[in-house]
Amino acid sequence: MDVTLRVWRQPSSEVPGEFVTYEVKDISPAASFLEMLDILNEELNQRGEDPIAFDSDCREGICGTCGIVIDGIPHGPQRGTATCQLHMRKFSHGDTITLEPWRAAAFPVLRDLIVDRSAFDRIIEAGGYVSVNTGNPQDANIIPVPKPAAEASMDAASCIGCAACVAACPNSAANLFTAAKLAHLNLLPQGQTERYLRTVAMVETMEEYFGSCTNYGECETACPKSITIDFIAWMNRDYLKAQFKNLAKQGRDNL
């Protein structure tokens, strides 16, 4: 199959970018989308042109490294699929496909289709861990975990941090990512000690970098792991509870 690519090319965040058109021919429908870009880059190298820069690593939809807005849709037209899992059979012969980087103020373009997603790292650094001393290792079955809590926690933990939710959101909000990272700890017994401190720290760090959630729901649609926006509601509930707990603590401290 033959396709035409309109690719965003930008040498760095300091230099304006533009769309450049490339013709890619004789691509197998069984090839992955990133394999197609690899083939194009080999041709560009042979012609002495700069290859298209894009992120990838595991190419199994696990690491969250890849991320391209394809025809206006983060990760492309196949729902519940990361860019690296997308195959050319989802397109038709003769299609014109537009490729862009994630578009968000918190994700400056580093080069071409690669953006700086370190704002996500700041959110995790603020509280995405369990730091209390839990003592010596215990048998895994000693601490009972209710089945609904375990299943919900595992659903949240499936977040790969690719940032498609931010790219899809009209407000460039990171609420789905933050909510998922909070839920997979806050729903388990091991995360209870720091639950409300963690929630306040991560939510307020998120608000420094990203826009506000207004429940468009685009994040859920774009998520390659189909994480539900129910987690955002849980995060908002915990954040509200944390405010009351902080006020109560301040009152006790002032006695």
C-alpha cells in the first residue's frame, strides 16, 4: 500500500516547525505504524536528509514512550491501542495521514514528534510512592485486600503514562493520569497511611503544570489502556476529604 504522510518537523523548541509531506510506497498492511516510519527514515538517511525523530522503546504498548497524534487522534484511529501497536491495515491505500506531536503547554517540543514529558515526573515525585517504613517483608497474603479494591487498583495501575489523555483534552488537563497513579496506591492497605498527604501533593503539583478538568471525557477515549474517568471522581473526593482533614489537624495544632 502507498500512503502520503504530512509530518510535523521542528528542529527544537526554539525554532518554528512546519508540516513536511512524504510519499511512502509499498508498505505491507501487516507492518506496524512505527515500522513504516522506520522504513521512511531509512530512505531519508539514504538521501542524506534528517530522519524523523519520534519516541519508542518496547513497541509492545507497555512502556508509554511512544506517542503521536495521528489525524488529530492521540495514538491513532484504533481505540485502546498505543501508537506502537497500531498497524497499517487500519489505513487504506492512498490515504494522507497527518502526524503531530502531543500538543500541550506543559509538553514543549524537543524535536519533530518528541516532546518533553518531564511534568509527569514532577507529579510522581510529589507523592506517587509509598515511603512509610513497613518493617520486614511479609507474606503476600497476610494483608487482606478486598477483591473490588484489588481489581480497581490493578485497573488504575495499567496506566503507562504516555500522556495521550493530556493531548486529547481540550484543556490539556492531566487529571486522568494523576487520578490513576493515585488510585493504584490509595485503594490498597499499604497506601492508606499517606493517602491524603499524597493526594494533596500530587493534585497541587499537577495544577502547576496542566489545565483544569471540565469532564469532556476525551481522555478516557484516547487512553490506550481504556482507563475510566471514574478515577477522576475518586481523586476529587479524596482531595476534598484531605482539605477537611487538614483543617481539623490545623485546629488541633492550634489548641
